[in-house]
Amino acid sequence: MTSTPFAQRRKFIINLGKALHKFGTPAYRLEAHLLNVASILGLGGSFIVTPTSLTFAIWLKGEHDAQHNYVVRVKPGDLDLGSLARTDELVEELASGQRSLHEAIERLAEIENKPPPYSHLITFWAFGVSGGAFAMLMATSWNDVFWSLILSFVVYAFVYWASISRGVTKMLEPLVSIVSAFIVTGVMHIDPHINMSLVVLSSIIAFIPGLALTLGLRELASRDLLSGTARIMDAVMLLFKLYFGAVLGMALGKMTWGTVAPVAAEAVPQWTAWLAVLLLGSSLVVMFKIRLKDAPWGIIAGFISFGVSMAAAPAFGVALGAFFGAFSVGIYSNLYARLCNAPAILVTLQGLVILVPGSKVYIGLNTIVSGENIIAVEHIGTQSFLIFMSLVAGLIFSSVVLPPKRSL
């Protein structure tokens, strides 16, 4: 491997970093992984990763003064865990000698250019299911679940439109909030047994940046200050855009349709929370583009995080219950990485999504601005902050108890 020309090894490292960033790899994992791969190739390296830029310094071991610098501006990556898993397998094949460096470079290009694993129709259903499942997880009424499902389908129509229109892409987040909120105010005249704000939140739950906020805090905890700060600020601005769209949409809707007094509806049974976890986990398989052979492990992670956090909540409270949920998911994902020789992130993210309080941040923002509670939760701002801290602490503690043997 070390006999391969420096230019070719350097090219692979650069292409690998750009690909893994595109697939949504967190900075602290990507930087560690690139250092490992550089060592395998007989290179020294220094890497700085942020959501919008990559900085590489690469040199032959023992020749630090003759380093090659590469800086590129990139767009924030979207989660594509299927491609990330394929890329990890490619690095393993390269390290074991099953592929030459030239073959690895060609295979990496194939992975990047591979079409989406799921059709637009399947993704359409996944968006709808995610909205309905989230409403069910919030222990609301069947009316809310139904309309959240329908409006999530409408939201995906705009997502598809954005995929073929750059103009729509630029205003997608506030646009889907406006449309969803506008429609909900009209639906109230048909079915007054709905919680308007909760239905809007459920319909746009795929855009709520709870996972991004958690990853940003995890990066800050790992001293990736540039990436963590940038990711958190991007998530906060996205949250503001979504909330502004919802407020504007409701105002336009009330001017158009008028107002209707809401009527209380019976909440869904408690057992439906487990069904919601299954449905939400299944929809995440499609939305995160996870391979089918990896899908069951991620869905199990969702059940573990939810079950452990619910079991711990009566004794320790909701916030510390999230700590135990994140800790158990961290142990499970590190064990999965050891036994299945696959990236731990494949299952970690699906378990975290069940726990991240991004929706509670949105609800807290609504309480601050309007003075109205979407759901009855006391001290929701403080609770959200504690849950975020608990998730980060749970992941850190799990890595100490059972250290991961892989960098991804």
C-alpha cells in the first residue's frame, strides 16, 4: 500500500473525506476516521471538518515539511447511512488488500453516484408515517394522528418539488410550515377535535433539527468547536424558519377561513406509543437511506432507547431517563459495531431520534412567543436543555464503559 504513488493515496483520502461528509458523518467521527485511513496508507494528516468546509493537510510519514494542503467549501451533508456503510466496507476491503487503491477510488465514485435506494413513492409513505407516528408518540388523539399523516403527505409533495426546483429548495422549510399551518386552520372547520399546533409540528417533524442539535452538542463535547458551533447555529436558524412559517400560515389561515373553537378529543391508548416507535423507526430506514440488512438493528435501537428511558423516568425524571436511554443505545451501538464489524452510527442515530427533544424546543419557542402550550408540559425549556445534556452525557459514558473499536 505504501508503494502506491503519493498523489493517488492523497486523492483517495480527499475523495473519502468529501464522500463521508456528504453522507452526514459527524465531524468528530470523520476526523478520527480520516486519521486512521491515512495511517493505513502510510500518510500523516491533519483534518478540520465543519458543516460547510473541509481542510486537509497530508504528507508522507517522516516528511512533514512537504505537506499537501487542500481546502474546499462544501454544502452540509444529508444523512445517507446506506452509502456510509458501503464506504466503510470499501475502506475495510482496501485495508485487507481485497481491493487496490485504484479500484477503491473507482468504487468510491460509484457509491457517490449511486441512485437513491428507495423510490419517491416509498419515501412519500415514509414521510406520512413519520408524521402520524410522531403524533401518536405524543399521546394525542386519533384525529391528530390522521391529519398529521395526511399533511405529512402534502409536505412531501413540496420536498419532491424542491428536488427539481432550486427556487423551492431555498425556501422549502418556511414554505412547508406555511402550507401546513394554512391547511390546518381550514381543517378545523371540518374536524374541530384537533390540536392545530401539534398537527403542524407533526407534519413538519422531518425538518425539526433535534438530531442536528444533539450532534452539534456532541461535537462541542469532543472539542470540535468550529463544527459544533456551526451545526448548532444552523439548527437554531432552521427552527426559527419553521416556526415563523407556522405562525404566518396560521395567521393567513385565520384570515381566510376564520376561527373555530377547538373541542377536546380522547387521547390514544398508552400502548400505541410502542407502535409509534416501530412505525417511526421503519420510516427512518427510508429517510436515512439505510440498507435493508441494517434496518432491523436500527429499529431495535429505537425500542431500547424508548424502553429504557420510560423505565427510568419514574425514578429519575424525564431528563435523566433520557440519559439512561442514550447510555443504553451507546452500549448497544458499540457492541453492534464490534460484533457486526459495521459503523456504530448506523444504529446510534435511529435510537437517538426517539429521544431528541427537538420538538420540545419548538414547543418551548411557541410558549415563549404566544404564551400558549401545545401540550401540557411544565418547565419545557429547562427540561429540553437537560435532555440534550443527558443525551450527550449518555453517549460519552457509554464510550468509556464499552469503548468503540471503530472510528465510524
